[in-house]
Amino acid sequence: MGAADVVPGVSGGTIAFITGIYDTLLESIRRVNPSLLGIWKRDGFKAAFAHINGFFLIALFGGILASIATLAKLISWLLATHPVPLWSFFFGLILVSVYHMLKQVEKKTALSFVFLLVGIGVAYSITVLKPLHLEPTSINILIAGAIAICAMILPGVSGSFILLMIGMYAPILAAVKNAEFSILVMFLCGCVIGLLSFSHLLSWLLKRYRDQTFLFLIGLMLGTLPKIWPWKETISWRTNSKGEMVPLLQNNLSPFNFESVTSQPAQLGLAVFLMLCAIGIVLALEKFGNNE
């Protein structure tokens, strides 16, 4: 999940669905509320820790933080030097995730698929919005953390992409690389606030309107596919917090026209291979989960 969250356009929530931990994750987070203090006073710390599935949360978020800390530089390098293979892998990952989630929808009625279309529309609208350029002030970092973490636990909505759209991706990634703890602590506080509030709503929706919620989430994933299409032409650029020129607006291209337009190799064979690798990994994880 940490590796996925570093890439703008890919959601850690998608990885949670693929690995079968999504419901457990939401329920564990939902249980972190004021009633937890009552359990602690009445039954002790051990009971409260077990109530929130503490070992699960520590292992999961420890893995996410470790992955972000260790992979931030690698992902940044791959995005800059090998974008087509990297995006191809994640494109295949999203495609097979849609298949994986559709199998979990029990009642596939024509009316319920309206939620799928709404999800596609919402996600696509986000991908075509013009990016903002917020200053990295303390309040903006706090708000960015709250918004990004909500996106991170939604399959198909990338927390990193939301940060990119509000102009906070570069400052946060730079803070991770340079160990700027004041920024990271403020961002983490925002994440905690957003996570504890949003998880309750999403958990409630999945319990009462599971199929409709699933189809909306699948729509979100489908709607973001144009954003992670591997072959792109950069139309305009922006200057990041380090004074470097990075893409701002991009158009999708056919892999057969990519080289003539951009003068860069399309790497079609490698791209297809990595898409198939992503699909194979998800299907293998699904089979492993069913056996377990």
C-alpha cells in the first residue's frame, strides 16, 4: 500500500482490496473512537488493544511508512527515467483489480450499475481538473493530510494524485526525502483526523449498501485509468519546490504514435509484459487468499 500511495494515480486502497484486508482495515480504524477509553478503563489496555486489532494496525501502518520512506526515492527515479514501464505495471494492476472487485458484487442489476457510472464520472472529473498551487503552510499541510488519507483508503482514488492536484505533492515528497519532521508531523496529524472520520462513513456504507458502494468504487478505479495510461505527451510544465521542471498537463497517445510524437521509445513489448506481470500477481494473490 505504501509503494502504491507514492505513485500519483494509484491507490493504496486498491492494494488493500486485492490482498483481502479492506474490510478488516476499515473496521479496525472505525473502532478507534471515544468508546475505546471506556473499554480501557473497564477491561484494561490489553482488551482495548485487541478491540482495535492493534497488531494488525501496527503491522499494516508500519509497513506503509517503511515502504514510503524506503521507496520514495526509487519511485521518483522510476517516474522520471522509466515512466512507461512503471505506469504499464500499475495500469495492469488497476485493470485486474476491477475484475477482482466485480466478482464480489452479488446483485448486478441495471439500476445498481448507475453507481458505477457515477463513480466513473467523479473520478474522470478529478483527473481533468486544473491543478492548484497551494502554499505549504501548516494549515494547508494539515488539510492536505486529511484529504489525502481519505483518498488513500478509497480504491481507485490516489492520495498522491489528490496531493498533486492541490499542489502539495512535491512539498510532502521532499519532506519525506529530507526528513523534515515538522512538516511530516503536521501532515500525519491531518491524516489521523481524516482517517478516523472518513472510515466510519465508508464502513457504514459497506455494511448497508455493499453492492452499490462496491460499484461506485469500481467506477472510481475505471475513471482514473486515463490518468495512468502509460503513453503520454506533456503539453505544459511546472516548476516544483526544488526548481525542477515537471509535467503539469498531459495528453494520452497511442503507443504506435508515441515515438513519432515524443521521440522516445514506446517500449510496447516491455509495457505489455509488465501489465501481464501485474495481472498475474493479483490473480496469484487471489488464489492464495482463497486457499487460506
